[in-house]
Amino acid sequence: MDLSQFDPKGLIRESYQIDGIALPECRSIFLDWALSLPQDSDTQAAIDALLAHYGAEFPDHPMSEVLRDGQVQMTAPRRRGGWRSRPRD
């Protein structure tokens, strides 16, 4: 399976190859990965594909845990702040 469309920089792939990587590092890599995706990409589909590929082989890896959390907790980004959030006189 070609995962380059879901992991264009190879960040997730590389995280699975780092010996002794811990959950905080995986979260940081996941954030970098999510921010590097094109804005119109389907993040949920990417997470599902990556987890299907890597999660079966590495179910106890911290990145698999982060990806599973992303399946449940990932929502579309919302803009906060700006002029609408400021109190009116």
C-alpha cells in the first residue's frame, strides 16, 4: 500500500522506526503531521489508513495509541477569536 498520499513527509512512518520513542514524542510528531497535511485533505481517512497499515503490525506502539486517539478525538479545526469574540461596548 502506498501511504505517501496520507503521510507525504513520512513523519508517521519514521516514528515507527525510532527505538524507544515515547507517547509525548509521538503526540508532537502527530501534530506536525496534521499541520503539514493539505487543508482540503480528509484527515480521518488518513488516520484510518495509517492505523490500518501500521497498527496491525505495531498495536502496542505509542504512535498507534496516538492514531487511535485521533480517530476518536479529531475534529475539524474551528477558527476562534477575531472580532466576533471581542466584547461589544
